[in-house]
Amino acid sequence: MPNIQQQKKRVGTAIRQRDENIRFRSTVKTLTKRLQSAVEAGDAAAIAAQHRTLVRWVDRAATTGAIHANTAARKKAQAARLVAGGSGS
């Protein structure tokens, strides 16, 4: 545990940032699973809605730095392949 006041504040900031990053990454995983179940169900409206939501969250996560830009691009490409009916894994 730090003794310096500024470092004590920095520890709290780092914890909050870590929690935010975990929230983004977890939500992206959840939305990917929802997209996959929508594709398996075959509902076109649900697929479009889930894909749009997933892409927005991935872009937001990359903008905030929760995931790397290349990781975001890869996840979006995987989602697009899944929607198109290719091998999404």
C-alpha cells in the first residue's frame, strides 16, 4: 500500500479504470454470445439488432482503450462473418 497521498489516489483511479475495462470486455463477450444465438435461431431482425449493438460496444471499447484497435477490428470481422453465414469461430 502506498504511503504518498497522490499514489493512494492513483490506486483508486487504477481500480476504477480496471473495473470499467472489465465491464467493456465482458459486455462484448456477452453480446457476441447473444449474436451467435440469434444466428442459430435464424431471426433476421434479431440478428441485425444484435450485430448493430455489438459493433457499437466494440467501437466504444476500442475508443476508451479497453481493447486494442486491432482486437476491435478482429471482433467486428468475426461478427460480420457470423452474420454472413460463414465460419464465425
